[in-house]
Amino acid sequence: MQTQSQPADQTRYASLWQRFAAVTVDEMITLIVFVPALILEIAGMGGNWPMALMVSAAVLRYLYFVYFEHGRGQTIGKLLFKIRVRSEREDRLPLKEALARNLRRFDVLLGLALPADPSTASVAGRLVVAFALFYFAVAPIFVWLSVKKQRPLDMLVHTIVVQTEQPLPRMQ
């Protein structure tokens, strides 16, 4: 007597390396909006303009990821590496999840929150540094070890990053 078994989950999650490569491309693209602020800061010109440009650039960076991931499921980097973001429940990424999963994109403002001398940092400043260390050191371990290859924010908002194309079968 044969029993029917459920088909195995065919979802192919994006690897840590695919995600790293894709976000590297996206970071290079979004870095372009920071160049004017950096030039003004290095030259010591502009008064408060460098700060305003940095905050504006951080908001634009956040919106880049939210816009492309919600609208297309892919940023330019994800498109190049054939991966996309979607909800665990449906084949698209709702706006609420796109907004939440990209909150860490404001990490570029961390440098503005801390004093030049780290020993004088406030408790809030130290918490910001601890968060950054967690996100950059521990979060990749979550992607590497979790079954669905999720970062902590992905787990929180139930999003996954999947491959858009099946790899070619291996020749034996």
C-alpha cells in the first residue's frame, strides 16, 4: 500500500553570499548620494549643509530599498544576483513589511550619534554601537544558520529572500 506524501517545500532561499553580493551592489549605488556631503565635510565647507545632506541621503537610501523591494521585490543588486524579497505568506512584499525590514538602513547615521571621543559616549550612544555590532556581526550568523536564511528583522516581519531562478542541475 502506497501512501501519498506531501511535496517537499520547493522554495530556494538566497544564500548568505548572494545576499552579501547583492547588498554590496546596492550600497555602492546608494553611496552616490553621500558623496556631496562627504566632499563638503572633508573640505570643511557648508556649515550645517553636510549634516542635512547626510540625513537626506540616509532617508533616500532607506526609500531606495523600500521602493524597489515593495514595488518589484528586487533592488538592482538583487536583480543582478537573481534573488528577491517576499512575504512568507504571499508572493509579494507588502509595504508594511518593506518599511519594517529596512529600518536598519538608517545605520549610516550612527556616526552622527556618537561623539568624536568614544569614552564620552552616552548610554544611548553605546546602545547604538551595540546594535550596530549585533547587526553586522551577529545577523549574518542568523542568515547562515536559520532554515529560511533570515536576518532578525526578516524573522520579525515574516519576510524571506528567495532565488528567482533555479540553478542548473549538476552534471555527474
